[in-house]
Amino acid sequence: MEYRPELIGGHLALDLVNTVAWRLDVRRRIDRIADPVGLRRWLTATGLDPAGEDPGDLRRTLVRCRETAYAVLRPLTAGDEPRAADLAVLREVAEDAVRNATLVSARPLTWRAGTVAGQVRLAVWRFFEDEDLHRLRQCADNDCGWLFLDRSKNGSRRWCSSADCGNRARARRHYQRHSGAPA
């Protein structure tokens, strides 16, 4: 089946985290940017143009940003604090973002990166600085693991996608109700 990126996270940093499908099920886990075709599809979907960048180096940077962001964000979805070691790596990502960017404005403080790798580092850093992490959620599906910002009016979004994980859960409940299967 052809990979078509789903940008449902509400922010580039979360859409990067969500390039791992079935993160919580080691038997089904798929890294969607592991190969050049998947990486290119994700970059195209996000509007990022890696012209002139080494695909291997870019992928390594993206994976580091992705896994660092997930390691820090995952505990927050459960009301826990991230590990100090994960926060230290996040700090390195933020330092790399600034070190490799150009300051273009002081009011407001605005950085611009000249590479996709730099743009992604800046996006991860900005996510932690700018977003309301009280709205951060992990999909309620036990195997999914995707993260998203719940921007619903009442903060009740449960699924990464109502049409995907939400529909699977509804179908499972329907089957259990009508078949007598245990919940």
C-alpha cells in the first residue's frame, strides 16, 4: 500500500512524530520516512523542499528530532514529566536550531533556517515554546501512538483521526455488543 502522509497533528513537529505508524505495537510499527520515497512524500506533503541536502543526513536529523520530541511529549500526554536525559537532548536540538539559523527580526524574535533540517529543528523548538501543551493528546487507540493538538471547542478529541482509529474503535464496540464477545 502506498504511503500517503496524514498531517493531522496540528503542527509540523507532531506531523514529524507521526511518521511512525503503529508506534505502540512493535509487531506492526512502520517508520514512514525510513526510505527515500517515504521521506520525499512526507517532505512534499509538508511543503518542505530539500533541494541540495543530503537525504541520508536529512533523514538522520529528522529521526533525531522526531524521537526526541516523542520522548519528551509522550509523558506529557499522561500528565508525567519527561526524563532529564530526554530534555537534555531536546536542548541540543534547540541549540542546533539556533546555531544553524539566521536571526531576521528582533521584534518579534524571528529565526530563519536555510535548510529543511534547520526548519524542522526550529519547528520542534517553536512547538515547545509556542504551543499550549495542555491541548496535547495521544490517540486513544492502544496501538496507534500518534500525537495531536486537540483544538476542539470542548477539548474532547480522542482519536488521531475519527475516520481511522475512531472508526476502528466504533466497529470493535459494535462487534462486541452484537457478538457477545468480551470487551
